[in-house]
Amino acid sequence: MTEKSKETWQPTDDQVDKIILPAMQGIAQLCAGYLNELRCPPEFIAVMLRDVADAFENPAPEGENSCDWC
């Protein structure tokens, strides 16, 4: 994705309603389940989510595996 496309892309209302909001709710439910199962502090789940976000924001060059944990 180019810098220009990062700045100009906006989801449609349909994408927000049918994909983005359900995905965010599903991720939140999964994380709440992990929190209960692990009995860890919420900050640990936040670190996990930041690590995932970092992998998307700083992808490895083509041909390299940018996700060693997935």
C-alpha cells in the first residue's frame, strides 16, 4: 500500500457495519476470553494487541515472514 492510499482510503458504511464493527466486537470477545482463561492482567492482553498491530504497521520486506508467531 502506498503512502497516498493509506491517507485516502475510507471504509464504506456497508464495510463498517458488516465487516469492521463485527470484527472488532469478535476480537474484543476473544480477548476477554483469553483474559479469563489466562487470569492475566488486562495490560498483558493490551501488549498482545499492540504486537499484532505492530506487525501490520511495520510489515517485513516481500519474501520475508513478517509474522513469526502466526
